[in-house]
Amino acid sequence: MPTDSRDHASPDVPPRQPGPINLNRYETEMAWQGIQTFMKLPVCLTPEDLRAGKIDAAIAGVPWDQTAMTRSGTHLGPKAIRACDHLPSPPWSRPHLHVRVDPFEHLNVCDYSDAEVIIGNTERTFTNIRAFVGEILSGGALPIILGGDHGITWPVATAIADHYGYGRIGMVHFDAHADTAPDMQGELAGHGTPMRRLIESGAVLGRNFVQVGLRGYWPGPDVVAWMEDQGMRSHFMAEVQRHGFDTVLERAVNEALSGSADLLYISVDVDAVDPAYAPGTGSPEPGGLASADVLRAVRRLAAEVGMVAMDIVEVSPPYDSGNNITALFAHRCVLEGLTGTAMRRLGLTEPDYLDPRAAEGPGPIRTAGDV
Ligand SMILES: [Mn+2]
């Protein structure tokens, strides 16, 4: 039973056959033309639409921002991420040049629009989010969720656990911050607490958490000790600096399902990358990862481990640079997740698979006489 206000939709809208709805007037439209959807993909509004369209992955927004204590604006994230792409959308070919796979050739992808947020009411909003993600799963699609602040990972991952079973999710979490606070000024929900809530509820067990990119001056020793007690595997930037990102990524890929989990959820807080690459975010922390590192990590996890859900959170367009680089980074995280998912379908699951034409350089210079 939907909890949102679709119950009260206009009775004047005529019934329609279920299935994806194409909103494009022309075959080729850019992201900023016409009616905005992610990559100009068709829209689905119900699980029946998803099933009728045999949708593999549904991209959906959760425009929730509760974080006025830091720098707000993440409720504008989904809109900015949808609009920032600057290349022609499918049916134009969009192959990933490093692996030579076009995810849209192998996956049916749609835009599932946004969850309904109730301004000022966290509890009703989170109930909506949980039901909304549950709809996507009941339609047989993999949810890729655009935040919104990181608080939304509590209801989103809970919906994944509702569907597949508590304790089955392994969470690989890219972030500057651990997001394991017991509360925020007494509030249980917030963008600093979602991982704590998931562990407490049993939706995601502490030993099934792999965190990458932690740094800075928060949380304090009591919370870090709690994280260690839970068996969380936290990879700090110090480890990246000492051993290199390749080594840490290899460890994270191997750890993703090494606890007691068998299903991967990827959560990307854009502040995992350095503010130089992602200034448009609520809680920037200098000294972070490169965007190229996180993009490659998402693709490798999706290809080599396989994911059942993903979120990309904390894009705050009012703080983004004039080129929307933070929104664009989030957009490309989605494309890497889709590319990795398509690679897995194609059997390209070997460690760090790259197409040799991209990875080995062009070789000797060819001349006109060469065959
Ligand atoms: Mn976070």
C-alpha cells in the first residue's frame, strides 16, 4: 500500500497500459533538452511498468535534505544529476571506452522518478522511501538511488534487507565520514547516523561493512571503538597513502562479501573524493580520493562482485562549481555501476578487466605500408 500522496492523484488522468513511458519528442535529445529524465531514459511509475518493460535497473531520486546543521542543498541533487550530462543519450551509443561495453546495449534502464518527501517530517519521508525502494525491487529492477543526504541510506538499505533478508547485505561504503554516530543532537535519523541504524536493526551487520576513504576529525574515539567492536572494516586515507589505492581497492573487493553477506550494496558519498574534485557537497573534507579511483572502484565491484543496489548521495548543487562537476561525478558513478553490471552479464568478471586496446596503449606507429 503506497504511503505517499499518489492515493490522491487526479481522477481525470485516463488509465494506461503498464510499461515504460518515452517522454522524448525526438530520437536524439540531450540531457538539458525536453523533459528531464536520467539519460533521457523512459519513465516507469509503478512496479507493473517495470515488469512490462523487463527493466533491469531503475534510477530514482530521493530529494531529501535534513542537514541544515552543515551545508544544505542535497534535496536538489537528483535534479542536478539528471541534468548535468552533456553527451547525446541513448539510443546513441555510450560505450565505456576502457572496457568497450555500452551498458544500455545490455540492460533495460529506466528513470523511476523520485520518492515523495514530506518537508519537515523525517518519519513519514523515511516510510515513503522504504516503500518506494520496495516497489522497485518488487518490479524486478535493481535500484540505483540518487540522494539526497546520506540519511536516506537507512530506509533505502532497509528496503533492500526487507526484500532479500536481514543480514544478507554486504555494504561497501565510500565516504570521508563513518556515518556511525549514535544520534545527532538526540535525533536518530540524520546524515551522520545511517550506518549505525542499519547495524542496530540487523539489516546490515557490522562485520559486513567495508568503508573506504575515511579521514578528517570525526568521529571521536568512543565511536571508533564501537565500530571496531562491530567488526566493521574501515579503510582510512592513511592506508591509501601508505599502500596505494590499488592495494586498498583489491582488499575492499575481496572483503565485500567475506563476512556473512552474499549480496552487495554500494553506497557512494561524494565527499569520499577530495573537495578539489567534488566541491558541491554538504560536509567537504580535504585530503580525499581522486574521482577516477572511486569510478573504477564502483565498476570493479559491480563487475567482479555484482551488486543488488547502489546509492550516490550528498551532491549539493548550490555549492557545486560552475561546471556541475560534483553532479557529473555522481552521474558517472551511476554509469560505472551500470557498466560493471553489464560486464558481469557478459562474463567480464576477471580482476580489474580492461580492454587491451585501452589499457596497453596504441603500440608501434603504423605507416601506410602496414597491413
Ligand atoms: Mn556520508
